[in-house]
Amino acid sequence: MSSMYIHIPFCLTRCRYCDFFSTTADATERDNYVALLVRHLELLKYNIATNTDLQTIYFGGGTPSLLTIDQLELLLRTCSKVFGIAANAEITIEVNPGTFERPYLHQLHTIGFNRLSIGIQSFDSGQLLRLGRCHTHEQSLESVKAARSAGFDNLSLDLMFALPGQDTDNLDREVDQLLQQTPEHISVYGLTVEEGTEFGRLQRQGKLTVADEEEYAQQYELLRERFCTAGYEHYELSNFAVPGRRCRHNLCYWQRRNCLAVGCGAHSFVENGYGERWHIPADLQRYRQRLEAGLDPAEKLEAFDRTGAMKETVYLALRTSDGIDPSAFERRFGESFHNAFPIATEALAKVLLQSPQRVALGSQHWLIYDHLISTFL
């Protein structure tokens, strides 16, 4: 056992671009949901064999900062009781500006959270309004100040790009403001318009214009150049960190290590055989009914065979600057990486960084990652 993801599917309102599972809920509904999460964590104690303490815990959403300190502390205590939490565990919570006051962050730090992921998305007031965010430019800046005042020395800030009406000059100004906050970690997300969202509806009606491929590429390259010049490692397609501050929880995903999950709509991975992926359907009524009956609400999505596991290992590892460890690959699968993928490695010889210790894609090629990785799949 290494990691735990806890999904909190509640938001004040739904952002216009978001297609994640989320809903609104009053205080009583949130309290009832936390009770279900406790029951789910305790149920896993009997369903999953564990022999190591949790190394990372991640509260994602939704908006986990809508939960009270007492509710969050109960969930952490339950994790500790059921699994144990390593002394140096990375414990992250996503927070959205405008959903908390300064004392809340002090209390988060006191009960054990040591990493904040702040959903800034944009420092432009007009873009925040267009995106349907529930906070202002001023609240974004205040959230970072409050986090530092509370004692957090590991902050991740989210920034979106390729937004409607945004050009490289606009984005450059946003980067200036973000870098002034000196976060330890930065996650960037290019806007994609999904079916079922308000942006999807507006696009179908011809009322929303998004960046074309050329503009998207220019903005991605601008981010890569600016953040790397500022001393950040571009360690994954969408993530940058100062040395030593990579997100340990997300590395667990990309390295196909155990990560359990609780909460409606959550996904998990367990290393049984060549690996299994599980998900919990995004249905709050079903979630409650299954848990009240003493049943695991998770359903198996996929049990990997050797070939499938090798392909996914490559797919995930090449998203990162660490890439593939050829020795570890051969120990895991009984075959060398190059023998397993001779056509792909020959076809991509000019873009792969290859040594006895590592096979990786240079970050300058990540913009066309989907195209390059298809050669392996």
C-alpha cells in the first residue's frame, strides 16, 4: 500500500468548462457523505491486504475545502487507524479561493495537511468570470498569502491556458503574476471543451471560440520556456516543480503503484498480477446503498494482461521526464524494453533519449505526445 485518494464531489457551483462528477450539497448532505467515506475506508481494511503505511493522501474534487475541519480530521484519523500514515507522508488537499477564511488554512496545517493545491486557474478577472469560477483575482492572491501565513511550504498552483480570447501576451502576463507567488509546484491545463458542459453548449451554438492548434502550441511552449527558465523542472506533460517538490501522489499514478480510492466517482489502481483498475460509479444513491449494505461500491474496470501492462507502463512513464528504467522494465516483464517494442523504438530513435538507465521523451516533444505514443500502442 502506498497511496490513498479521497474524492469530495461537492462544489458551490459548476464551472462552465468542467465535466468532472460534482454536485451541490448542504451541510447535512456533506456530513452524511463524510460518514459514508469513513465506512468505506473501514470496509477496505477487510478487503485489501496492507503491510505498509500510506505514503501519500490526496483529497480531490470537487471542492474539498467545503468540508469542515472536524470532517477532514475525522477522515485523516480513520486513514491512520485503518492503514497507518507514514511520518513523512505527503498529505494534499485541493482548495479553491473564495471557499475559506484564513483561520481555516491554519487549522488544515495543524491537523496534518502539508501540501495545498490551489485552484487559481487564472489571474484575469474577466477570464475567471467567463470560466464560471467562484473567486476573484484578489481572492487568488489572498489565498496564497494565507497559505504561507498558515505555515504551508509546499504549494501547487493550477493555471489554465488556451482560454477563449487569450493570446500569448495575455498568458505571459498571467505567468508573471503566478511566478510572483513563488509556488513550489505548478500544474497547467489547456482548455478542452467537453460535451455536457456549458462551454460545450455555447460552442455548438457558435457562441464560443477556442484557440486553434497553432495558438495552443504557442501557449504551451511559452509556459514550458517561462517555467523552465525560472528554475522549475518540467517533470510531466502538465506539471512543473522546483527540485525536490514533485507531486509524490501523482507520481504513484504514472509509475503504476498501488493507489486506493474512496468516494463517489473515484478511481483506483492495485498491483494484483499485472495490475487492476477499479472505479466507483458517479451515483451518490448507489454509493450510499452499497455501503449501508456492507458492500464495496467499487467495480473492476480492467485486469491487465502482460501485453496490456507493458503498453500502459510505457504510456504512463513516457509522460514523465524520468521515463522508463530499462532494468526495472525487464525485471517486471521478463523481456527487455527494446525487444518488447522494436518497431516503436526504431521509429522514434531521433526523439527518444536513451541510456542504460533511462529511456525518455525530451519535454520539447511532449506537445505531440499523443502522436508519438501511438507508435507504442
